[in-house]
Amino acid sequence: MRVVRSSARASAPGKLVLFGEHFVVYNNTAVLAAINRRVNVTVHVNNTDNINITSDLGLIGSFKDSRFNLLSGPQETRAILAPLCECARLVLSERGCNRGLDIDLVSNLPESVGLGSSAACCVAITAAVDALFHKPDRYWISEKAVESERLIHKDSSGADCHISTFGGLMYFVKNEGFKKIYSKKQLSLGLINTGRKHSTGKLVSSVKKFKETNVSLFKVLTLFSEIISQKAFVAISEGDEKTLGNLMNQNHVLLQEIGVSDKKIDELINICLTKGAWGAKLTGAGGGGSIIVSFPPNNYELKVFLDSLGKSELGGQSIPVKVDFSGVLVA
Ligand code: MEV
């Protein structure tokens, strides 16, 4: 295919796993929401063979075949940018085209804290590069973005790329696909970024070890996770946030059991519950990362607590979020 334009832009939202993280890797249900924080990508065709990537995290590098030239950033810059370069190369190769590109990434999505920044980068890069050739198709974008995300975390269920591509609220099963969930009500969700970064790949591997050494227990936990996700689907559809909160608490116990929560996360969750939250749980891979809280919209005590987080010794930061219904956007 030939490029029909010399530049393109795309943006893709981050996500919250509302229910079923980790169990979704083993083909069980996850329930997800896209959030109104995005990764923005601009792609320009250049007249070299190089793929140059600039990120607003201060990382700049240039790839030529297998060689890498570090222009700005720490030692790990190559490891961070290489999968993003491969993501662009995958689209170029699928379109039978070998051009150099300048790729710029600007994000208002905190990275490595369970909010789907890697997936959003893969989705936005896939969409922007494909838009150089034609109007991209969302199913194709999500499929290719998952392939690229697996270079970052090899056992990815693909859930994050799907929600980032399609937006909204979603019921997802790895080998079966997804269906959208339509809620009667706008969900009032709080989000706490603990500020502690994690590696999703390492946490998924630790859960794999847990599964292999606790075969029967993992089967039981999986069964509970599935029941919780099914009930959550109904509760979201009906806008029953109290039940949703309760299910979050139940889901968090499962995540504690498989070893991905920690004292700090549990402490923050307990404070939210004592201040009247309907429920709370870690979201995403865990091991730090982020916490979601479901609470009555008129609970000012909890709102004040969330707002105070950045200034208290508990650490963490409250991030106001809403569900994003747009998914990937191409310009
Ligand atoms: C990460 O956002 C969610 C996990 O279930 C991993 C995955 O689904 O690939 C922990």
C-alpha cells in the first residue's frame, strides 16, 4: 500500500479493570472501563530509514534496523521504546511499506500504575501509523495492538488494548471477545494512584507461579472471580453502585489471596471503607499501582480524604476520572 498522507494523529484512552484482572489471563471474564486520560501520538513520514521516537517523559531515541541511537533518557530508554518501534514496524510491514517515521508521544496517563498506558501507546501508534494509508478499522487496530503489547508483557490477555480501542464499559473474555455494557447511570468512581510503579509482566508471572503451586485453590478463586464478574455485569447495567461496591470488596479479597495486593494498598482501601465507600479494590496488576473506589456521590468525608491524599504521609494521589466512551480517535 502507498501512504496517502505524510502525517497522522491518534489518541487512545487508559483503562480501569473493574473486575477480573489476572483471572482474565486464564480466559475468565474481566469487566473494564476506559477513562478520560489519553496517550496522544503524532506520526510524520520522514525521508530516512529511521524510526525516531520522542516521548514527553524525556525519552528520545532513533532506531535503524536493529541499531539504536539514544538521544535523551536513561539506560532503559531502549527497552521502553523498542516495543513501540516494533508496533509501528508491524503496521508498516502489514501495509507492505518501508518508510522512516518520526513518532511523538504525549500522555496525561500515569505510566506503570495499572491504568493501561502501554496498551494505550500500542493502540494509538497502531492507529496513527495505519491512518497514513487509509481510514483504520478498529477491530484491526485492537488485534495488532495486542500483538505489540505482548512484546511488553508476553502473557497479555489483550483486555487493555480492547478497552482502549473501543472505549466505554466492557465485558471481556480473551478467547471469546467482548461485549459492551450499557449502564443506566453514570458510575461515580474514585481513583487513587499509589505512585508505586510495577511491572505487569512480573506480577502476571508471580500469579502464574501461585496458580501452579496452588492448583485447587486457584480453581476455587477463579470460580469466585467468574461469579463476581457476572454479577458485576448485571449491577453495572442496572446502575446498582452499592452492589458494585460490595462486589469490588469481594474481588479485592481474591487479589489478596493471589498475592498482588500489599499492606499499603489494603490500608488505603480500609480507610476508604471506614469513611463510607461502598467498596474498593486494587485495579490492574497490583503490586502498587492504583485503587478504585465506589462511593455515594454525596459522601463529602470521603471526597475530602481523597483530595487530601497528596499532602498526607499515606502517599498516593487522587485522580479524578470519568468513563471515556470514544475509544481510539484518529485525526
Ligand atoms: C493488567 O491491566 C491486567 C492483567 O489482568 C494482565 C492482563 O490482562 O494482560 C493483570
